[in-house]
Amino acid sequence: MRVDAARARAATRADAMASRCRLGRRPEGSRGATTRARRARRARWVECAVTDPPVTREAVRTSDVELFEGKKRLQTQATALGEGTTLIRSLDWDRDRFDIEFGLEKGTTYNSYIIRGAPGTAALIDASHEKFRELYMKTLTGEIDPLEIKYVVCSHTEPDHSGLIGDVLKIAPNATVLGSKVCLAFLENLIHEPFESRVVKGGDVVDLGDGHELKFIMAPNLHWPDTMFTYDPKSRLMYTCDAFGSHYCSEDPFDGDLSALMPHYRFYYECLMKPNARSVLTALRKCESEGADFVGICNGHGPLLRYNVDELVGDYKKWSESALAKAKANVAVFYTAEYGFSDRLSQSIARGLTKTETEVVMMDLLSADSQELVETTKHAAGIVLLSPPRAGPANEQLANIIGAVDAKQKFFIAESYGGEDEPVDLLAKKLAELGVTEAFSPLKVTSDPTEGTYQLFEEAGTDLGQLLTKKKTLADMKSAMSPDVAKALGRVSGGLYVVTAAQGTARSAMIASWVAQASFEPLGFTVAVAKDRAIESLMQVNDTFVLNCLPENGFEPLMKHFLTRFPPGADRFEGVEWAPANCGAPILGDAVAFMECRVVSRMEANDHWIVYSEVFNGKVFNQDVRTASHHRKVGSYY
């Protein structure tokens, strides 16, 4: 069969990845058992879920391309996943960024699913982004009569998955929305019209008939407070929304090309799931305890996991365990779900914290158990509080936090910009009066968050993490090598540069000396960027930046300026002469030369990213001046 040949080709591709160590894959010698397990998993998918797997292009029904905002390509796909199960993917080919920290190299998708049970009884799992309104609704009604939709499962209320649920309910009047208690409360605020709903809890089952029984597993904070998984024992497919996804748009609905997928899968985990590593492990344990023997992952973004389920799910477990094992401190981040920008801003803070190997415990003040909140507060080295509304259940939890803090902790307060925030200055004053150390002044938000706002909040998280882990980090650096090796490594010299980058309203800079040319054609070089650098978020694949060469004589003022620890949100270029390059990043007035660069790829190197970039523009300002050199006494620190 043509299907068997395609499956064999996909298996060969998946098994030929021994060299894919770009992002720290396991050694070749450990792959035998994993490969056998993966092949067994494929066989079970075919046996349990699919009678004629849709791996041929002809089996995938793809819409024409439509343009969003006149230039960004949108399409939809539909294909059968097996008996009674249909996938609808919304392909957002040209989306290039999620918030400030998440640069997208290959766009993204928004995935939803139709499960047909007994005649006239179907469930729709998630919807799509509102930008796909016409395309998605046309595709949905082409796949199923809306009157057959009896249930709409809302995995969580983030708008890119729930944005069209209101539209679906208008054409599916017989549908009942299934979701967690918190989810349905949020959804009411999004739809603004009455709808039939039913609260489901972990372990609840909804029988669609014909063997399809939807079993629900609560998985909060992956990466939204109201996230839940849905498991269908007949197909043995697990519907996980954001978990196990990737921002990777491709024609292939599945994970056959693992080498192409892995960088995006790992980066997605780092940005969205690593701040919730403990919640990842909890969700995996729940799946096991509920007997969810799944053979495939139906996620919310990117290719579905079909050929490499054991390995990719195992990676989540391995990465999460590693993150917790390496944690040098822990910080509790308290936010109020669906209030203002509290969700998004808290995620930026968490992202900044994880750059410093700090464990993050995210807690929603609306749904957190009071005793759990108190225990979390007591055991945290740092406290971050996104201001809740002045009244209501979230505000009532403040007394529990204030009553549990102690003088050994460090904290900062931030606004949520929800319109009725509890005043942050008063909250900070209350904590300071209890002897808790304020890491820095409260963060204020005066308008809808921009790239600069998210960068500010991420920097604040990084700064707090560095403050809490400084002693441990320095000790680890000194013990990493013998004194003789450290002295020898210190003899490796480099130039002195200032890397500058801009993204919308966000600007950043850093001193760099680990810079090396890496290719002639195209002209490219590498620069090592520490994971906890603020600028790291502005140097994702396809981002642009400027490499400024410092002069051999007189570089000290610029070097001192950019080595200064700036408070979160401070203008790093205040008092510095500069002009914008074509890409928007600053060219320093005192630079010997500059080069405009575009990031092509990134390789993980423990505590740094090795960023390979190509040069597309540049100029020397003074032919007679050489670039400054940097020499160290020891190689165990800069």
C-alpha cells in the first residue's frame, strides 16, 4: 500500500536522527530502546486509531490561501485521524512573534478536533484564532453539520484556542460547553452571551457513543490556569492543547520530520513550559494514574505527535526534572487569571526567572487553595505579586500572603493593568513594613503592554532570579574547573563589542567578547549570549541586531556604561550617542565599525546560547583604528 510506504519513509527519517544534537539530544548509544518503543507506539496507533492513516497529500483537504492584513498567509487543513476523528488545522504561515520573548521562525498553527460518536452526537475540541473566522467556520461546516455538535470542549480560554467558540455556538444551538469551573467563568467574560455549559472535573467521563468516551484530566498552568487534557480511550488519543506543541507551521500534520521539528519543540518548551516544570510533571503523573494509555498527542500548536510520542513526551519529563534539579532558588508568582494583563505579564516574569535556573511556582489567586497558597509563600525565597482587583476573591487572598511572608524573602510588586488594581505602592509598603526586602520599586503599566512592557517584566524576573542565585552561581563558576585550567583558558582573547537589538518599543544591549567569524559565504559569525541576558529574547531566529566594534583606545567609558546593572525597564542608551540602523537597532556613535546581522540559528551550550548570524550590512567609520581586545586572568568568569 502507498500508506505503508509513506509510513516506512517517515519511520526511516525519524530513526536517522543520531546527529541531531543541536539542542542537546541523548547520546547515540541510548537510542535502541527508545527506537523500539517508538516503533511499537506507531504500531499501536495504526491498530487502535487508524485504519488508513492520512499520510498522503491527497488525504489532507487544504483551503486556498487568504491574506491577513494584506500580507500574512492563512490557510486551513482538514484530515481524518481515524474512525470518527477529524483534525482541523489553521495554518498561520507568517506569524513571527508571540509576545516579546517568543520569536517564531516558521509561523504556527491552531489545531482543533471533531470526534463523532453515536449518530447526531459529536464533540468539537477547541476552536481557533479569531483571525481565521471565515476560513475556519467554512472548513468546520464543510466537515460536519453543526447541528450534530453536542459538546464543545474548551481546553482553556486563551484566545488563540477559544476565540471562535462564540461563533461556533451560534451555528450549533444544541451544543453544551465542557470545561473546568475556572474555564467556564472566563469564557462567559469572552462570549458575553448566555450558553449551555457543564463543569467537568478530573476523572469525569462524557460518553459520545460508539465507544468514544471523553475522559478529562486537569492540567492547570500548562501554560494557562484553566488547562485540561481530554483522553479518548477508543482512539487512544490525548488532546493536550498547549502542552507538547510547537510553533511550527508545515504542510505535514504529523511529526515525521523530527530533525526539522525538534528545535521548535524544544524552544516552545523553554518559553512556555519550563516556567511550569513542576506542573508538567504533575500532569504526566495524573495521566499515568488515570490509565491514559495514549498512542498519539493531539496538541494545539504545530504537528501532532504520532511517530515519536514516547521520545517527545519523555523529553518533557526529562527537561522538567532537570530544571527542578538545577534550581538554585524558588520564587512564587501570584497573579489573577483573566484580569487585565496579569496572565501575560506573569508569564514574562516567569520566563525571566527561569533564565537564572530559578524554580517558578505560578499561582492563580482566583483558584488557588488558601492553605496551598500559604505553604507556597512560606517556602519561597522570593515573592512576585501581580496586583489583583481591589475587591473580590483574588483580593481576599492577599491577607494569606501577607500573613505568611518573612524577613528572609525578597519581593517585588507589579501592576496588572486591569482597570481596578489594588494600588501597588500600598502593597509594597505593607510587605516592607513586615521586614521583607523589596528587590526594586513596583513595576507600573500605564497603557496596553507593548514589546517594551513585556521586556521590562522579563528583565525584572531575571534580575530577581540573579539576586537570589548570585552566591550559588559564583560558587559554581569557581568550582567548574581547576585553577590551572582556568588560568590557561583565560589566555584565550577576543575583541570587545557592544551588541544592540530592538524589537518594537523594546531595546537592549550587552558587552560581548565571545565573538568569532564562522563562515565566508554567506558572511557569518557566532556570538555567545548568556541565557540570563536581557537581550537574549531579542536574538531569536530571524531577529536582527547590530554588532558595534569598540575602539582600541578610549573604549572604557562605553564598556563601563554597558556593564552597569540597569534596573528593570531603564533606558540602556541614556547619555550614549547613537542612531538607528536600518533594522532599528542602535549604532553607537563611538563605534569603530558596525555590522547589521540576522540570526540564522542558535545552539544551546549549557549556560549560553551560541547565536550564528549572517551579516547583511556594515561600515567602517575609521580605517586607522583597530577593535579593542579583551584579556582575562582566568577563564571561569568574564
